[in-house]
Amino acid sequence: MKFGGSSVATAERMREVADLVLTFPEESPVIVLSAMGKTTNNLLLAGEKAVSCGVSNASEIEELSVIKELHLRTVKELEIDLSVVSSFLEELEQLLKGIAMMKELTLRTRDYLVSFGECLSTRIFAAYLNKIGVKARQYDAFEIGFITTDDFTNGDILEATYPAVAKRLYDDWMHDPAVPVVTGFLGKGWKTCAVTTLGRGGSDLTATTIGKALGLQEIQVWKDVDGVLTCDPTIYKRATPVPYLTFDEAAELAYFGAQVLHPQSMRPAREGGIPVRVKNSYNPKAPGTIITKTRDMTKTVLTSIVLKRNVTMLDIASTRMLGQVGFLAKVFSIFEDLEISVDVVATSEELDHVVEELEKIAVVNLAKGRAIISLIGNVQHSSLILERAFHVLWTKGINVQMISQGASKVNISLIVNDAEAEGCVEALHKSFFESGDLSELLIQPRLGNGSPVRAMQVEN
């Protein structure tokens, strides 16, 4: 059972999560927690301020005060011993003073800094479970076998993790049974032995990794929404829960920007054949979304619409290289040499470097201010999906600048102007999910499928 930051944001929320844990007395659950509320953001802000504030002012950083106040108040309200958090809060303050003294925040130090959030939340929650009579044991993931690459801020979990985690948790359970409460998001670099993080949302990946390691019957990911939704509810409030998903669909949703799941979290669950259930900790009676290897897609046209904003499109053309073997390899090698992923160029400076290198082999046109609308569903009906989507957007006067069908065969992406994107999502949602005529789509004569036009895109 994994609970996100909003699910454990206050003492009251922790009590409610504890009540949820008590509803599974026979299942021997493993608990994975994120940091409380906005603690991760506050830790990062505190670290950034420490770089330039001076050692004498480090103790006065506003975000440090917010973090201290939240955790001390939570401990007091839950009536557990202050010593559970006091030493960690003191160490956190000393770390910020060290950053202030060095006047820099390296990626390695950044990972160690943000680890305090999960280390604090899990200790508080485990202490509270013990207080109410549920025997629990706290674990730091980096101490029980979560071994990662040394890519600070975005470590990849290595295969050695699975047997190591299984042995530690199983041996402890056999010796002295207790509910494990594990830090999400964290690991240990295999060379440096330093604390690493798995990227934003990495607690989902922690949960599915433990699920695979222990061969659990089900992995539950508890969020603050009623499962995976048909679109982002902050864009269009009529978004509704999707009852069933495949691992491929869930992975595509996460990759193209859906905030419900970590992009890599489906891999361990898929490999272990373990269903993932996404539930709402604020509304536990809601059925949520069940994610499995396969599902009946015969009556499925579209599953969800995902919007990825602030995208820069690179149009690469070279008649001189047309048909020449290895052209695409040369294009991608440029990204590799610059150590940049094709779709996660984060700064204008990085983008300039990419364009400079690409212009040596091709003509490059930049189109900024774009957005990717991804239609996740049954692409066996791709012609029908595109026919309806283009009709909807044509009616709104929207020009689709490029289309791409992913290799996963569950995704069709459309590139539009960013300023028009939210209106497109709303119109598409109304047509696909609210018109009530999806069954008619399935019986219409099918059109022939042409070869998909593929696009390279980078964020800016």
C-alpha cells in the first residue's frame, strides 16, 4: 500500500491512513510513504536559499521553519515521542548550514537533502501505528537493498534490488512480524553508496518494486483522486475514473504527462504479473482503477486524454541525407553525445546546443509554444479515433500540425498550439466520453490506415 504526500499531509490524514491499514488485517500489508504534503518542495527551496544566505542565516530559512513546525505539530497531535523526529530536524538544519558554507548544492547533496522528507514521514507513521497497537517497523529504502545507478535525482533501480529487498523484509518478518513502513522515492547508488532518488513520483516505483520482490497479490497506490481519470480534472472538471487499464496504457499515460503514476512504475508490476489498484485515500469506497496485463478491449475506443504542454517541436529535414543509411542514427547520436533525452530538454541553452549540432547535418526548424495531446486507447480503431478527433478539432478551427503513433500501439499523439490545447482537450473529452455514441464508432466502416507520421519533440 503506497500513500502519496497529500494522503499523509497532516496528523488527521495519518490517522485516516492508519484506519485504512487496519481494514487489511489478514493481508500483512507493506506500507510505502511519500514525504508529508509539500515537504519535498520546501526542502528543495530551503537548499536553494542556503546556497546564498550565509551560514549565520541558514537556521532562519523560512522553509526550514515550515518543515519543523509541520513535523513537530504532527508528532504532538498524534501523541508520540518527540525524539522520533528531533534528531532528524537537527541534522537537517546542520546540512543546510553545510550547504551555506560550501555555497553550492550538488545533485548528490540535493538527493540527500530531499530524503529527509520520507525519513521523517515514515518514522512518524510507524511510531503512530505502534502507539495504536499495530506492530510496525520503519525502513529506509536505501538501507534494505534498494540499489540504483549513481544518476542523482533520477536513479534507475538495478536488478540486484529484488533479491536483496525480499531477503531483508522476509527475514525480519519471520524473526519478528511487524508491518513494514518503507520510505518511497529513495535508493542507494551502487558505486558511491550515497542516497539517490528515483525522480518525482518515485514512491510509486518503490511500491511496485517491493510488490515484485515479495510476489505480492496486489499493489495499491493511494492518491487524492478516484483512480486514473479520462483527463486531467484541473483542465476539465467532468473527467471520470477509468475502471480498467492495461500496463501499456498506464505507462503511456504516465510518460505523456498524467500525474497519477510514475512513468517507470508499471515495469516491475508487469514483470511480476501483479495487478495495481489506484485508489483515493479521501474517498476509499470509490472502486478506483485496476491495472493489469490485459483486458477486454473490444468495446474500448478511447481510454484517456493526456496533455503535455510547453513543448518545442524540432522539424529536421535533409534532402542530401534522404535515404542514406544511418541518418536517424546520426540524429539520435547528437542527443546521446550531449547526454540529453529526446523529449526532456529542459533549458533553452540545451536546446541551442542540440540545434547547433543538428544543423551540421540537416535543416532544422524550431516551433515553440506547442503541446502534445495524447489519445490513449485501442488503436485498432485508430482510423475512427483520428476521424472523430480531426472532425472535432476542425469544427473548432484547430490546426493539427503533426501526428504520431507510438510503438506501444496504445497511443496516438497530436501536436497543436499550446494556447489552444486546453480547449482541445475539453472538446475531445465531450466528443469521446460524453456524446453517448461510442458504440456507433465501433460499427462504422473502417478506413485504411496509412503509415504514421512520426515526430521528435523536446520540452523547453
